[in-house]
Amino acid sequence: MTTVSAPAADGQWLVLVSGALRDVTPAQIRGTVLFGFGALAFTALINSTPFIQFFLALGYLHPVGVMVEFQIMAFALLAAILIANRAVDAGAPRHTAYVAAAFGGCVLGVVLAATFDLAWRTWVLPDAWPAHRPYVRSPLYRTTYALTSWLLLGAPAVFFYADRRAARKTAAYLQAAELERIRRSRLALESRLQAMQARVEPQFLFNTLAQVERLYDERPELAERMLDDLIAYLRAAMPLMRDTASTVGQEVELARTYLDIVKIRLGERLAFEIRVPEGLDAARMPPMMLLPLVDHAIVHGLERQRAEGTLGIAIDVAANRLRLRIADSGAGFVPGAGGEGIASIRERLTALFGNDARLDLRARDAGVGTEAVLDIPLEYAQPNRPVM
């Protein structure tokens, strides 16, 4: 960490002072005014008898002057605090800077207030020095009393402010560090998910290309059409495959287009149905999870049984959770089975949701065929969408 030395040259101090005074905020001004009135009230409370005698002797003009004096001292203290802030930010020792601010601000405030008091008593008050209190005529007495009283009030205020400012800076630093940690964690998770996703994509593509190759052997006239459709499909689908976030609508559309391509080769052997309730298109869904499951059902179910088969995709919502069911009429999702693609999907679910998501492979309730059930929390990509 680079440490900035405290300003020493006169030019640096002028820049520091002018910059500090420019930094004053409306909130600081309001706080200073309130502090001045509070200090006046406290002083009046512990010196109630002298204040009452002064007010009776000098009328309403005396308290007005006293109020102005306290505001002058309060703003002098504010200027000293702002300069100390700048000095600390520039590298000066915090304790030294605020001790100097407490003492220097009080001295400056008392000097300015005494100057105003002299002018006020000389030119404004009808009776500047009451005859029954002769000792107040002494400048040494007035200055010593004012400085002592103001130090008792101003020094604690300075150190209270310094502690609060240090606490705020520490809290801001910790918050920034936490945000940076979260940002780095998110980047690491995204990189990890992309690596997992990258393992799924080649398997899906190899399976698809293998189907094209088989079609060339069986029906060359359809193979060329399927290859053209596949190229167009991959050109549109590949950017979506690389995304780290997707929606039900996007994933279902990819699956539908893929099944249309597969149907070119399988013809009547494949019948599929997709059911998505209205309003669920915008629900969040991790990318490249539905498509590998559909591909798995085709390759491990319908392809191997060499007979007509059906595949259904159904999506519903229950208890604020999104459930996707991919069912086939064969053995595509034999319970306890599953290759690298299934394992990768489960790994990505754990990375994204922890224990709050699952993928189950099981036999269908009717006893014919198998199904994969993907269960994840329901979230919407767009804000303020109704929860079904």
C-alpha cells in the first residue's frame, strides 16, 4: 500500500485548507449550527445566574450577540475538523491531526468570537460593561474563561466526530471488500459453470452429427436437408448455449427446433408434445439443461428401441417452484443410470442452487417409459412478474 506523506510546504497547506473548506456540506453546516445552539444552551445551564444578570442589564441585544459568538466558535471548529480530515486523508497521523483540530479550532473560534464581542459591546450594546461585574472588563479573564469553556465542549465533539468518521470509513472499506469478494465469487462461479457447460455442448453436438451421418446412410435425400437445417439451427443456438442465464421460453424453443430437426430423420417414429403454461416463458432457467435431457432421451431411448416412440416436455409450477418433466416411452431415463451429461447437469445444479434443486430419473407412474424431473426455484427474468 502506498502511503502519502502529510503536507508540509506552505503551498501544500494552502491547497489543503482551501480544499477542506470547499468540501463543507449542507449537512455539516446544519450540524454545526445545532452544535452551536447546543453549546450555548449547555453554557447557559451551568452559568444560569450570570446569564440572567447580563440579560437583565443589557436587554435583548446581549443574547443575540452571545448566539452569534457561539456560532462563530462552532464554525471555526468545523473548519478545523475539515482541515484535519484532509490532512488525515493525505497521510497525517489521525490522533495528531484531530488533537490539533480540537485545540486550534477552539483557539481560532475564541479569538474570532472575542473580536466580534468587542465590536458588539462597543458599537451595539447600550451598556457594554455592567458596573456590578467589573472583572468582565479584563480581556485575560474573558479569553481564558471562553477558551476553557469551549475546550470542554469542542474537544469531545471533535473526537466523537473523528471516531464516527473512522467507523464510517471502516464500514465503507469492509462493504467495498465484501462487494469485491462477491464479484470475484460470481466471476469464479460463472467460469466454473461455463466450464461445466462446455463439457455438455460437445456431447450434444457429436450426438446430433452422428444422427446426420446415420441419415446419410439411410436416406441421403433427407440428410442434406437435415444438415442445412442443423447448420442454421446451430448458428442461432450457439450464442444462447454460451450464455450464463436463460429463460424457459428460450430453452423450450431450442428444444422444439432440435426435435423438428431430429424428426426429419426419424419421421413417424418420433412424436413429441411440449406443454408450457401461459406466463412461464419469462421464468429463469439455467441454459443448456433442457436440451441435453431431450438429446439424452432421443439417443438412449428412442434410438435404441428402434420402434415408434413419444417424447413429452411438460412444465408446471407448484409451491413457488419450477418443475420440468421430460418423459419418453422408452428407457431414456432409467433410474440410477445416466452418463456424463446427466452428471454435469447435476453438478451445475449444485453450483447454482446448492441443495435447493434436483434432477430425478425414474420410471413413469403408468409403468411405461421413463422420465427426468428437473425441480428448481421459481424466479422471473423480468421484475414484477406474478408468481403462479
